[in-house]
Amino acid sequence: MRTKLIERLVKQMNNKEFWFCYDLKMGDWIINQGKYPFITKAIHPKSRSVFFLFKKSDRLDLLTGEYKLEKFYKNIV
């Protein structure tokens, strides 16, 4: 019963407002290095994958870009 409710809520969430981050290293980096708050850390009911839920913003876009650049440069050095 609870799983069905969670599934329905996830489907109703507007993906324009929220970002589901399934990369736990990235999520931890955004929270700790970027000092950006997350709404929740949860498990997807069907896939059983852990994710962070963030509210979308320009700052979050900048932080995800910064993380990807940092990860890219670590791989080439």
C-alpha cells in the first residue's frame, strides 16, 4: 500500500521542479562541497536504487557542472 502511494507521488512530481540524483558520489559532493540542501534521500520503489532529491535551481545547475568538470579533470591527470 505504502509503495503504491510513493510510486504515485513520484509520478506526480513535476520534473521541472525537482532533480533525482542517482549518482550517490555526486549527491554527496553537492551536499558537502556545494553546501546545497537536499529534500530527501530515498530508495526508488521499483528499481530499489538509492537517490537524492533536490529542488532545481540555477545554483544546482552550476554545482552539477562543476562536479562533472572536476571529475573529468581527475580522469585525465
